[in-house]
Amino acid sequence: MSKANRPLSPHLQVYRWGAHMAVSIMHRATGAALAFGTIILVWWLVALATGPEYFSLVQGYFGSIIGRLILFGLTLALMQHLASGIRHLFMDAGKLYSLGRNSATAKFTFVFSVISTLLIWYMAYRAMGAL
Amino acid sequence: MTDMNTPLSKVRGLGSAKSGTHHWFIHRITAVAQIPLVIFFVVSMARNMGGDHASWAAWLGQPLVAVLMALFIANSCYHMRLGLMTVVEDYVHEKGNRLLATLTLTFGTILLAAFGIFSILRISFGG
């Protein structure tokens, strides 16, 4: 059999990048990141149930610069997963398959995740009295 | 001896995921349930940010909050189990490794849900 120069299976590198592809990859990546986020959330709940001393220790970790960066990234991941998840539900129902709409909604999920994340963090900083 | 099994019954449970559409369907159901729960969660977190132990415990001690948070933890863990299982099915091909990943994922997510919900109940019932 001749070794023709053709792809044997749909590897990612043969495709031209587009918003639809990015949003699909991001959906899986953010989903995996949110598994880590859920572990952190449960840790926080366990700390809350353990008592004030341990809770303030854990709050100190989350309140640090690195902690805040991680939580900001997780908020972004959650909002991105939410938006692209809703988009996937529409696609499961057979909608959004025209090239224009498919691409436009893919781009919109990124716009949504950034804006909603900034809004959530604005609310959080306001609640803390920092704004 | 005559084989009385139908062709369908012979192939059931033999796919890569060992089951049919149930996994896909329940993944979507948990996804729909996550929409209001995630909104509730992020808004609650943002609005109570900066609180000390007493104020967070008081927040979680409210019956409605405790119920919604318990549902959020349970649904998150279930949805996570289904999503990560799909990832395992895509990338982990060797039988032993896949079984190990399946066990880790299943026990891990159930353990996580148990710890989360127990903590919520402990605060609710003032343990």
C-alpha cells in the first residue's frame, strides 16, 4: 500500500482554525478546569463546616493574589462553559447549523463569558466595599 | 441448542461506552438543570463576598440556600462524571487504564458530592 500524503484520521492540525472549533475545544477544556473548581468549592464548604479558624485560613488562600487569579480564571471558565453549553443544547435540537449563525453564536459565547465574568467580579468587589 | 436471544440483545452493552443513549440524554438533563443553579451560585458568591465565617454560615444556613447549594453540588458532580467519562472514552483506550479511570472518576465524584452535601447539612442543622 502506498503511503499517500493524506490524513488518516481527523487530527486537529489539518483544520483551519475558526470560532466554532475554538469554542468546541474550549468547552472541553473549561469543563475539565471546572472539575478542579468543584473540588475547590467542596474544600471551601468543608472549611466552612469545620469552623472559623480553618475557614479563615482557607479564605486567606483564596484571597491571595494567586488565589484570586485562579478564582477569576474559574469564573471565566464557568461562564464560557455555561454559554457554549447553552449553544450546544440548541445544536442538539438541530438549530444553529447554518455557517453564519454557527460562527456568530460561537463568537458570542466568548463575548458573553468575558462580560459576565467582569460583571460578577464587579459585584463581588462592590460587596466587599472595595468599589 | 437453539439460540433464543435476539440480535439486539446480543449487541446491547458492547459499544465503546457499554451503554446507549442514556449517558448522552442524562448529560443534557443535568446541563439544563445547571443553568439556573450556576446563576444562583455565582450571584450568591458575588453578593456575599468579603463576609466572615459567621456571615457565610448564616447565608448557607437558610433552608432555600442549603437546598439549592446541595442540588448544585450533586448536579455538578453528576454532570462532571458524565463529561469527564466522555473525555476518558475519547482518550483512554487501554482496557485496564479505562477501568481504572472509570473507577477513579465514579468514586471521586461521589466522594466529592458526599463531602459537599454533608458540609452543607452540618451548617444547616447547626452541627
